[in-house]
Amino acid sequence: MSLKKSKLGGFEKFNRVPPYVNVIIAIIFIILAIVCILPVVLVFMVSISSEQSIQNVGYRFWPTEFSSQAYSYLYNSKDSILRAFGVSIIVTILGTIVGLILNTSIAYALSRKNFKFKSFFTWVIFIPMLFNGGMISSYIVVSNMLKLKDTIWALILPMAVSSFNIIILRTFFQTTIPDSLIESAKLDGANQMRIFTTIVLPISLPAIATIGLFLTFAYWNDWYNALLYIDNSTLVPIQALLNRIQGDIAFINQNVSLLGASAAEVLAKLPSESVRMAIVILVVFPIACSYPFFQKYFISGLTIGAVKE
């Protein structure tokens, strides 16, 4: 008994971190945090810089002249921007809900040993991680076969199911949900739907929150599907709209010689560089504010599939 206690004490002593190591680790993390924050600060400072300041001294953390012209330029398009924000919010919420329902149900079925077609569907889901049919086949399926062009579902369904997300959830279900728990529920008369909704999902909250965060980021940042499937201006999400605004500014910059002297004067006052940075701030800020709500579950979800003793 004394030998066991001495060994335990030895391990505890070995695992104890000296105070100076804690200080070093804290300094390293502070430096890493600053490195992550500084680019965002720089982007914001450039967005409130005057165009003349950017042309004279470039990007700086403290510009020589401040200006709100970039945000005023975007404010003039507030009606279309607010409508695009609404579309993005709807697409992000609906897409995340639909994606979680589909990914969790597929992953749970694949995690059960008694699922008859488990091997076949595992390969069906794994193959798209290596290669897919490409843009043309996807466009034909979404536009011609499913008739989703110019509908909000064209922004939701193509991204709802992901092989990567399914594999993560399947691994979590296999390593976290014991078969004995499922069998006990069956003996109590619960069917598969009730087992899934009342037992499996509450236990799997960290994994679900992690995949929900992935889906939220993917839907919020998506502009490619809008470029392919959306011609109706009322269904354009914020990312696609701001991408078009930036494209219009770039087009004017490249073709100023063809637009005449009056256009050149207008272009000189156009905050092209600061608008780009204002667009970044406008897009990043809402989704960055949502991250703290997922942080608790996201950190615990990062250990999905880890070896447990």
C-alpha cells in the first residue's frame, strides 16, 4: 500500500508544472492571441482610413487620415445589403438545422453494428471525400433535375450533407454511445426513433455543436452557390452581394480610361481599398459574435474519437 502511494506521489510530482513554466506558457498564448487579433485590427483601421492615406502610406495600424467614406458607400446600398443579410440569416439557420438532421441521422445509422447495408453506404459516403462529379453534373442535378434554380433551397441543399461531418459524427457515436445503452432502451420498449431523439442526441451535444458550428460558418461564408443558381436579386446572400460590389469597383478601376474624364474624377473619390476592408469587417463581425456561444461545446467536441482509459 505504501509502495502504491509512493508511486502515485511520484507521478503527481512528475506531472506538476513549475510556476515559471506556467508563465512561459501564458506568454506564448498571449503572443498567439495578439498575432490572431492584429490582422483584424489592421483590416478595421484600413476600413476607416481615407483613400488618399492608403495611396500615400499604404496599410497602417494608425492612418494619417481617418474617413468613414467606405461605410458611407455601403450605407447607400443599405436596402440591398439588409435584404441580403436577411437571406443569409435564413439560409444559415435553415441550412444548419437541415444539415444537423441529415448528418446526425445518417451517421447514427452507420454507427450501428446491426445495420445491414453499413459497409455499402460507408463507401458511398467515403468516395466523395476523394473526388466528386464536378460543377457541371452538380448544376444539372440542382437546376434541371431538382428544379431548385432561383429558390432558397438551392443555397441550402447542396451543402447540407458532408462526408467529413458524417465521419466525425459516426466516430463519436461509435466511441461514446455504448451498445449496452441502446440494448437497454430496446428492452424497455423504445423504438429506434425514440432512442435516437431522447438518448443519443442529448449525449452527443458536443459533437452536434461542433458540426453545427462548421455548418454555420459554411453557410454564412458561401457565395459560390448563389453565383451558380441565383439570378433573382431578392435571393442573393450577403457574401454574394458584397462580392458583386467588390467586382463592380474592380471593373471600374480596370476600365477607367474608357469611361471618360468625369468617371475618372468619380473614381478618384471612390474608396475602393477601404471598401474592401469594410466588406471584410461587415461579413466577419456577425459570425465572430456567434462563436462564443459554441465555444464550450466546440472545445469538448475537438476530442471526438480520442482514446479513453
